[in-house]
Amino acid sequence: MNSNAERILETVAGFRQLPEGAFNIRHNGKGVNLRNSPGISIIPRKDGKGITVKVKPGTVGEVMHIPVVIDQSGIIDLVYNDFFIGEDCDIEIMAGCGIHNDGLHLTQHDGIHTFHIGRNSRVRYVEKHYGSGGTAKKVLNPVTNLYLAEGAYMEMDTVQIEGVDTTKRVTNAKLLEKATLVVKEKLLTSGNQTATTDYEIDLDGCGAGVNLVSRSVAKGSSMQEFLSKINGNNECHGHSECDAIIMDNAVVTAIPVVRANHVDASLIHEAAIGKIAGEQITKLLTLGLTQEEAEAEIVNGFLR
Amino acid sequence: MLELKNISFEVRDEQGAGSREILKDVSLCLEDREFMVITGPNGSGKSTLAKIIMGIVKPTRGQIVFDGTDITEADVTERARMRIGYAFQQPVRFKGINVSDLLRLAAGHELSNDQACRYLSEVGLCAVDYINREINASLSGGELKRIEIATLLARGTRLSVFDEPEAGIDLWSFQNLTRIFEKMRNDHNSAAIIISHQERILRIADTIVMLADGRVVKQGSRQEVMPYLMAHAEPCEIGKNFCPDLQRLA
Ligand SMILES: Nc1ncnc2c1ncn2[C@@H]1O[C@H](COP(=O)(O)OP(=O)(O)O)[C@@H](O)[C@H]1O
Ligand SMILES: [Mg+2]
């Protein structure tokens, strides 16, 4: 990999040297390096478009990295990654996609991730998105499908802080009895960027629960759209929260839907869109910060 | 060190027709290392005056001189960089900014954990419990007030304005609070203006200013003003708080 690719890898995956444990590194549309671990086997698909990951029941404490780096302008990469996670596991999966586009062409990565999480397993899934380079478009359209078996727990942390021109994120989830899903989404758009996130979550099992928290900052003339639909199909708890800071000429839309199909479904949605509170800026000014420094601190803290 | 000359602050009233004067021709003079307490009933203009000193509110008339420089037109950042500090009556809450961030921003440089913890201990907070807490709605009013005071300690200000610092510190002794003020005076060769209704804070003042209805109604050394206040005071809460009956004075 060249220095751009290495820099992107470090930004989205947090390493330059190969990490411990299982990993699969995809560069410019091809798997370039892969390692299995005692609990995790990675099987490349025959068509080259992704991987199938099998995690043995009872695998605990392992961390798997699956970063994607694209630094060749014009690549349009469509990838299917399927994860089959056995029962009683406790693992982390660190995904990330970075595009450096110095060329003239649209560069795009659409990752379709499907997780089948076994009974009583815990999975933390982290996904970082990042773009850099010139004016040619960088596009990321991740689709995440989640199937949580009885008692499964998943935390999904997604971050997109910089440089992605257009993104449409679709997340679908089905939760069985006592399964829990926690989603933490962080998003910053600027310039003419657009970002859409669209969640549809089915709480099918008794005692299933979801907590969906989105924090975003929209600057410049960027546009953001937050769509979420939580279907309470049983005795369950659903909570979604969309909290956006709007700046400049940005546009933010939040369209939450909570739908109770069962008398014992308890569903809450909170949405707040507003500019940075004036008193927060004033407080930081009194500590000697300038207006711009104060805004930057507030935004960084908000998205941390 | 600080001179307020004929400060007035006027706002348009709700209907937009007339106007209302919130501060009326207020003049004050604060010497180096002076410890001034401003007291007066709710709505008398104390917080407005504090904000005018910090530059958060611009007076409609009058002049402010700090260390010989006219700062009437200086903005908040400039005044902060001249080492004027203000502890808000109602501390601001944030999302995602934690106590150690605020202390670091206040200090203007990276702080070691030890240093940050020292400021928190000074305000009677157990540092390990608070250093990584977010400054959000999960903190109580009293905790926020103490953190607010700790940020002023971290700043090392030359002039500190505390707006009702005693509010909500029920469990924390006044002795601690007054000790902080005395320590500040010794450490930084600084001066302080404290807005307070508390007799125990008034008792450590060098000078006392009483505001009522936007006007200075009494001003002088503690020895001069205190007896006057006591004579006009009415105990409000089983003699615990000091509550001058200012309607009568005004
Ligand atoms: N910007 C403003 N516009 C209108 N009224 C104000 C403004 N600022 C303060 N006031 C009013 O001025 C009075 C004094 O307020 P304040 O300075 O907060 O008093 P204190 O701190 O002594 O309780 C109050 O009646 C308050 O409502
Ligand atoms: Mg006040």
C-alpha cells in the first residue's frame, strides 16, 4: 500500500501494522490480506465480492478487523459480508471504509453486511467512514441487516466525520425474545454533502429492546435526513433519539415512526434539531476562546 | 484595577413602545486585591452588572476601565484574555463536553490529571468521580456550581466575578467557599466581585455594594455598610440566611 492508503487505513481502522487476531483487508476492490483466529474463520466469496465469517460458539474476547481502503479513483465496489456468530460469543468487529479520491471519477463503496447473531451472544460492531482527496465524488452506501436471536446483544457504533459526499445508510434489524440492540450514530456533514440514514427495526420477541441514538452536525449547505421506524410487535421497549446541531445553511430532516402492534409495546422517540445554544458559546468565550474555537469544541464534544 | 463609570443598561420593554432601565448610572471602583460583595434583592440588576463586566452584555451608557485600559468596547474573548473571569449564576450544560475538558479549556493548556483533580478537590468534589463526567443534565445544580468555581480556579484570573456562588452548596461548608476566596486573593494577587446574599460571605468582604432597582443604594467598607445592612435585615429562614429588606431601603 502507498502512503495515502496507509493513512486512510490508520484513520478508519486505527492501525498501520497488522493487528492481532482475525482480519480481512480489502484494498481497491480486492481482498489483499486475511488471517483467521482460533474462534473466527473468514472465507472469501468465490466471486471476490466479500467474505463469509463464521464465529465458533463460545468465542469470547476476540477482536476482528475488516477495513476497506480505496485510493484509486473510479472504483465502484459492491461487497457482501455475511457474519454467522454462534451462541454465547462476546466479540468485537471493527469495520471501516475510507476513500481517497484524487482523480476525476466517482468512487463508491457499498457494503452489505448481514449479521446472524446467536443466542446470548454479545457483539460490538464499529464502523468508521472517512473520505479525503479532491472534488471527485466519494460515496458510501452501507446496508446492515441484523438478526438477533434470543438474548443476543449488539452494539453498533457508526461514525462518519469527514469527506464523504453522499451517503445512504440503511439498517434493518429483527430482534427475537430478550434481544437488545444499541445503535450509536455520529455524523458530520459540510459543504454540499448529503447523508441519509434509514432504520427499520422489528421488535418481534417478548422483552426485546432497542436504543437508537443519533447525534449529528450539519454545516455549510449540507443536507441530512434521519428516518427511523421501530415496530413493536410484542411486549418490548423501543427508544430512538435524534439530536442534530444545524449550522450555516444546512438542512436537517428527522422523520421518526414508532408503531406499536402490541398493547405492551413501549416506544419513545425524541428528536431535537437546533443551532448551538448561545449560552454554551458564551461560556467558552468567557474562558478565552474565540467564537470559532468555541464552536469547534462544542461540535467535537457533541460528536465524541 | 476596575472602574465602572456611570453604567446604565436600558432595554425595550415587551410592547416595544417604551423602555426600561435595568441599571441606572452605576459607578464602582475596585482596587487590586479588593474583595467586593454585591448584594441586593432579586431583580435588582446584579447579574446584569456581572455580565457587563465580562462583556456578555454591553451597557447602553457608561465606561469600563480595567488596569488603566478602556475595555468598554472589548468583547468577551478579549476580556477573558485580559484575565477577567465570570462564574455564571446558572452554569451552562453541554452535551459531550466533560469536566476535564472544561478545566483544560479554562486553563488554556493541557492539564495533568493531578492538576485537574486538585481544582476539583478545592471545591469539595471527589475528583475521580467527576473528572470524566459529562457537563450535562446528569449533574445536580450544586455540582455544576462547584465545577463552575473550579473552572475559575483553573483560569488563574486577575479579576473574578462570582454570581451567587453559594447557591446549591448546602452540603458543602461555607468555610470551604470562603477559604477558596481568601486563597485566590493570596495566590494570584487578584481581585474578586462576589454577588451574594450570604451573611458569612458579606463578613469577609472588604467592601460591600448594595443594589436595589438598578441603582447603588449603599457602598462602602464592610465596617460601614454591615451595620446598616443588619439594621435593615430580616431573617428569612430561621435566621440562617441574610436577607436585607431592601424594598424598605430602596
Ligand atoms: N436583556 C434583558 N431584557 C429585558 N429584561 C432584562 C434583560 N436582562 C435582565 N433583565 C431584567 O432585569 C432585571 C435584573 O435582572 P438581573 O440582573 O438578573 O437581576 P439579579 O441578578 O439582581 O436578580 C430583571 O427584572 C430581569 O428580568
Ligand atoms: Mg442574578
